[in-house]
Amino acid sequence: MNRCVITTCAVAIFLGLCFTLPAAGQVSLVRDGEARAVVVTADEPTETAEYAAAELVRHVEQATGVQLDTVVESEAPEAPHTRVYIGVTETGPHHGVDADNLPREAYILRSVGNDLLIAGREDDGDPLDPGNPNAGTLFGVYEFLEEALGVRWLWPGELGTYVPQTDTIEISAINRMQAPALHFRELAWGRTRALLRGRELEEEDARLGFSQDVALEYAQALESFLRRHRMGGMDAKPPTGHIFAGWWERYGEEHPEWFMLRRDGTRGHPDPEFTHVDMCITNEELQDYIIEEQWDGEGWLRLGSVDRPGRCTCDDCRAWDGPQPDEIPWFAEMVYETDRRAEVAFPGATSDRYARFWKLMLEKARERNPNARVSGSFLFENEFPAPVTDIQLNKDIYAEFVQWQDPHLRWFPMPEEAHEWIKQQWLGWKRTGIRLGYRPNYLHDGYVFPHFDIWQSGEFFQFAYEHGMEGARFDSLTGQWAVQGPRLYMHLRLMTDPEMAIADIRDEYFSAFGPAAETVERYFDYWEDYSVDNVLEFIELFQSPFVGWRYRAYPLKAHLAFPPEVFEPAKAMLDEALEEAQTDSNGEYAERVRFLQTGLEHALLTVELAAIYDESGSMPEDRLEEGKQALAKLVEFRKERQHLFFADLQWVTNYWERPRWDVGELVMKLDEE
């Protein structure tokens, strides 16, 4: 593992579980099925320390069947009994563990004789809050569990927690301090997270997918799962967003000159309430208003463009643009040419325009506050291509890279030429000198199907990390664990350790299936190959002018992308994997294979229903009874298995299905029965 090791003070590090006899300086938690350690917290531990200690005890018991005692520091036994100190204690400073002076989210793992100290900065905040920077103690425990016990968290819930069985847990001397390599790390899950704050499912979602109580259980499991993968650092993330969204409604009537000039010679948009109208950013009055009235003069000045392609066509704005390419790459036509939603606005690359705008606005802001910084927000739509005029910015300007607009660039897998091209755009933006984060949308893709990639998206993530990425926030975690598990696991692991070999991440995931590991690997390779081999066909299929957004097209096109016959080889592989898993006395291996079978069967049932709808998302009258039966079968399947968390069913129903399928009449028919 090559996580960001800040200092390393000892040659010896974790050597696994190979020791059976005690040695000088060796930390022994369990030996031959007997407890050899106690877990020690401060006499008045923080909530973080208490939670971290409980996590350690829980996983050690899962691995060995032995429950370690937890005591407060004043009641800790004398040496030579091994003591595992968790969190800030009075003992720590005597051994050089000064947690208060550690960097944010950092932790120390230090053995002293037969004792072990795991500590980071702490406070009384929520240990599961991704915005809490004082979670180092908890992160240190998770590091220990991964390295010393081989624990792997594959998906939310008990079945997704893989803890290798052993009767001995002993480690050699350890002394290091480290912190997450990325400043912030998140797979956005706000829709599900809101359940923890009391949000109720919509009635139709509760009918078609999760019930309210199971949805809440899933949200709770997901919260702890993501923290185990060290998601967090959100307090360190610069603010981003479409800051000019809604300005046309607020200011358009009084100041139409602030807004983009359309090709027909008018400003703004015919609809006075339209949300995403871009600005005429060369307008000096607008610039001054932003600095003097819109900005509070503190912190970040946010200047993100609207969430829509197309920019101002006025001569002043066009003069700030770099030259457009003589030859447009076949996979980037929608980046440079007119998008159907922006036929009245300038469609080409406006990266140089916005880079110049950010630089100018930073200079203006510095007149008001010498410490001002600019968030240019998202590098996407017209600002996705790198600037071509060699403009030089600096580290006081931050932006997030979002491959978007042309369908060949939005999703992984993508054509290899497109993959190489987006790397060049990242490098081009890096050469300007700005700070870069990564904020892709491609996890929206795939619906309930095994449509995913591991290698290509993983390679780009590591490329971005190697070339200046300081954090990543993915939009969004749709949670299709039983059909896209390796992709989701790979992204979580890379955000924990961006230098980890993708092959090793795959091995971790598949090892949780025991004797079925090779067959499960072959099964997922089958689906990844299917996704790669059909990449251009899928782009054409899902990029329908009628449907609009690819990820929303799935419920209407699922049966065409994944016809029933492509499931047969996959089903056979999982049947084989189940037989192999059942040869082991550890029943979890077989249960995990059945988990994958659940996801595959759910996908097939969805295909059967999708095939009955017409292209508009309506159910033909002459097939209404057939549709009712298919929906009833699908819903019954979901309800019986929802507790497995094989899919985030809230995303399935609310995000993909109901926006595209007319389910109202079908649900009414089900209610009649």
C-alpha cells in the first residue's frame, strides 16, 4: 500500500498473520484463539474514540471468535499484557504520540514494546460525518483492520464485510504516521443520506422498491460502509456549483446586457424564468457587480458557468476565445459543434474565455481582499477542452474536471482515442497552473445492469492523481452492488489508495468468494468485455434525441442493450461459482455468489418489463395485462430480497424508472388486486 505516508520511523511494518509465537516488540491481540490484549480508551473518550474501539473489537471478534475487553485508561492492566490504546490518551504523549499536532485526518500507528497506539486528532463531532476532519483515530483503526486482519468491505451490510478467519492476530513493530492521499473523497449519496435526516420515500417508490424501514437500514449501512473506506475530507473541498443559475430570472429584465447574446441578436432566453442562461462575462458592469455586491469579500469567489452548453456570441466574448480546431475529433463533435439544446448560442470551446475571466476576476477580488481565491467550478461543456493560448493562471484558482457533453467522452468504457484525448485535456488544464479536482458523472450510467468497466476508468483516475488531482467527488453513488460491484469497489479503493494496482484491487474483491474466486472473476470479465465490445453500439442506442440523457434512456432501451440471450453464459458461470463456493464450510462464500445471482435475475426481470413498453415509455393497451404481470413479478422479487441491499432501489425507481416509465396505470391495476 502506498497511501500518503508522512513519516516512517521504523523499517519493520505489518507482516500479516504469519506469527504464532511471541517475540520482543511484537503486538499480540489474539493467539491460538485466546485473547492477549485489551483495548484502552481515555477515561472520558470522545465519540470518535469509542466508535473506533468498537469497530476494532467487532472485527477482531468476526475474525477469531474472540471478544477483546475494552477498558478506560485508569483501569488498564500492567505490562506485559498487550494494550491497544485507541485515540487520545494520557499515555500517548509519553511515547511521542501528540495527536493534537497531527495534520487533518492523519493518524499514528506506533508500537511500544508489546503495546500498540492508534491515534489521530479528535473532537466530539460525529465520527461518521464526512466533513469532520478529526477522524484520524477511526481511519487508523481501519488501516490496521485492512492490513493486519485482511478485512475487506465489498458492499454495505454484513454479507459485504469479508473478514478472513484466523485464530491468531499478531504484528511486528510498527511506527508510522500517514493521512489520506486525496484531500477530499466522496461518492455523492445525498438522496439516500437524506433518509438519515428523516426524509420519507415517495409513495410510488415505496411501492416499487425499498420499503421505508429497509431504506433506512440501507442508509445506515451505507454510512458506516463509506466511512470504513475513509470517504471524507469534505471540509477541505473548495466550493463549486453553477453560481449563475437563476440569474436570468432575478436580473434579466433589468440587466439583459449581462447575459449571453444569442445568434438571433437577442439577449438571454425567451422564458423569463429559465434557469440556465449563461453570462456575457466580458461585461465590466457585471464583473464589478459580482465583486462588489454578490461576493461577501471573504474566502472563495465562485464563478462557475451554468449547467448548459452554449455561450455568448458577442464580439467581445468571442475575442477572448482561442482558435477552434481545424479538424474536430470524431468523438468530440458535440464539444465543438452546436448541441441541440444550444442552437442559438456559440457552441465552440470557450476555455480560454473563461480562464481569462477567472484570472481577471481574481485580480479584481484581490483589490478588495488580498487573500481572495477563485473557484472556476466545473471544466465541462464548452470549457472542457484545455485552453490553447498558453494562458497562465495560479494555485489560487480551483476547478473540477468533468468529462461531459459528447457521449463518446462522458462514460466509461469509452473509445480508446477518446480516453487518450481526455488525458490531454487534463494535462492542458494542469499546465495553466490551477488546482484541479475530479468530478465525473459516469457512475450514473448502467441502470440495474452489469454495464461497467474497471480498467479504463481506473487508469484515468490514477493518471489524474499522478498529474495533480487533489481530490475526487463522484456524482453519484447509485448503489447497484450486485451487478457493478467491482467497479464501485475499485473506485472506493483508489480514493483510499490511488497508487494501488488495479489488479490487486480486483484480487481483493474476488478473494471474498473463496473457492469460487476465479469463476466470479471470469463472470465479471464477461460483462466488462461485453461493455467494451459494444461501446459504440451503446452510445448510438442510448443517445436518442427523444430520450435526451443516456442514463435516463436505460428503462426504454434495456431489452435492446441486454437481450435475454446474453444472460445465459453469465448464468451458467454463476451456477458453476455456486457449486465451487459450496465446497467450503464457510457459508459466506456461497451467499455472496447468490447475491450476484440476485442482481443478475433482477436485471433479467427488468428486461422482461422494459420490452413491453413502447419507445415513449407508455404501455400499449393490448399489452397492459402482460405489463401488469411483469411489474408484479419484478416488485415481488424486489420486496422479497430488498434486505440484501443488492441494489439501491430508491435510485432504481426514483431516478431511472418513474421518469421514463408510465407506471401509474400498472400500479393501479396491482392495487385493484
